[in-house]
Amino acid sequence: MAAAALGAALVPANLFAQIKPEASRATPPTLIVAISVDQFSADLFAEYRNRFTGGFARLLDGAVFPSGYQSHAATETCPGHSTLLTGMRPAHTGIVLKNWIDLKSPLADKTIYCVEDEADPVNTHEHYTVAATHLLVPTLGERIKRVFPASRTVAVSGKDRAAVMMGGHATDETWWWNGDAKGFASYPSRPAPAAVRQANASIAADLATARPALPMPAYCASRSRAVAVGTQTVGAGRLAGAAGDAEAFRTSPDVDNATLALAAGFVTTMKLGRRATPDLLNVSLSATDYIGHSYGMQGSEMCVQLASLDQHLAAFFKALDATGVDYAVVLS
């Protein structure tokens, strides 16, 4: 797995695999869970590795590659996610940046967003049509479907571009956080299944009240130092949020928790992993990236985020355990 701490959105530094030793596994797992933690760099992992007690700690019992490197320069979310499950560099995936200039584009400014369909007559930058059009290569889910046509692929994320790049062109369900809708959204005319309706109802209930400052583990105290950056102060916050504030929801552990809850909901409602053919569940967690861009990597905000994510992952794995499905997890 490639990684280099180049300071942008996606730095896939660590690869964990929660797997049984091959000698003890009679059959392959029926559910593969591929998780990406956006902006979870190698140095961030190394800094907190000894603090993890939940989901990350459980994955540490598997195979760990703590110091990978990334061979492409554009470490934004979209090109990075386009490499994760294709095995191809951005030069081949077609996703060279989050946005690029195409002089042949019908758009007035010739700027293309990596998951917009600029050929759609109703597409605008403000209300773009999400599509996997610009991804030029197949993903893991598509390759599995070629061998096992009955296989299901699901992708969920806090960002549309992450869900689309991990899922590819032939997903059964693809859903991402939409701040305008204050819930999860999908491709045009895609009806919301029960798992999405339940997730969005839970989000609405959470947004109805203010979120108090989150608990700060004792080891975060040394990282809590207020720093003035223009008109903003960062480094000592605990990610409180006002009622109805979708932006604060997105820039907090809540969006990761909601994404994992939706993923678990799909496992239950679609009965993923309960058939002879393997299913693939793609989960991209975006809060670490949003918090890193908003508050930096070294303050209490990031410390609180990673402590929360560790516990949310533990709860997610516990939910998977309860299904009785034989599953394997890879996290980057």
C-alpha cells in the first residue's frame, strides 16, 4: 500500500488486515470490508498507535504495514481513493486531481470535478450530477462481480468522491453524506432503502439538539494548546456543535459514526456475507480529513477525533461479529 506524508487529503499510510491465518481458514471470507480513513497518515498512526484500545487495537492483532509510501504526488481524496481498490496510479485511473481543467468541457470555466457528469444537461457546479464517468479502470468490486455475478458491492462515505472511487461503476448501493440534505444521498432517482432511511432519521434526531464538547482523554491534555489562526482559534477545542449545524456535524466524529452505522445497516438489511459468493463493503471515513483541514493535526481536536474513531470502529466490528458472518477487514 502506497503512502507518503505529503500533507493533503488522503495519505494511505497503514494497512491492517483482520484475518484468520490461512492454515486455519477452511473457506474464504464471505464479506470483505475495505475501510479508508481519509488523512490517516503514517505519522499520525505512529503518534497514537499505543493509545488505541478499541477497533484500531483489534486490527493491530492482524497484519500491519506501518510505513508504506505513496508513489503519486496528488494526495487529494479523489485521486487517492481511485488507487485504493483499483491497484492503478492516477495517471491510469483518470483521476489526476480533485478538479482539473478540460478545454473541451461544456462548462463555462472548463473546470471538472472528479465525480461530476459535465455532459448531463442539468449539471452545474452548484448542483452537479454525481457519476463515476471519469474513473477509467475497474475497482475490486467490479472484478469480483466478473467472477461472481451474484456478488454485491456497497460503498458509503462522508464524501461523494470517496464513495464513488471505492465503489466504482457497478455498485448495488452507493451513499454519501450530503450537507445540504443533512443526510445521506445517492445517484439521481435512487430510492432510499431502509438502512438509509434509518440512518437519516438518526442524524435528524442528533442534529435537533446541540452537541456538547466531547470528552477528552487524559493523554490529549498535552496536545491541547490554543493557537490563533487569523480570526479562528484552534488546537484546544473539543468539537462541540450547535443544533442544526450540518457543517459542525461533518467536522466531528459524528459523521464517521453515522457512516459506520449506515454500513452496519446495509450488512443487516442486505444480508451481506450470508451467501456463497463474496460481498464487498467499502467504507470511507471522512471526519479525520475534515478535522485536519479545519483544526490541524496536532491539537486536541485530532486527539479527540482519533479516540472517538477507535471506539466507533470497535462498535462497528462488534455489530459485524453479531451477524455471525465470516468477514475480513482491511483498513488504510
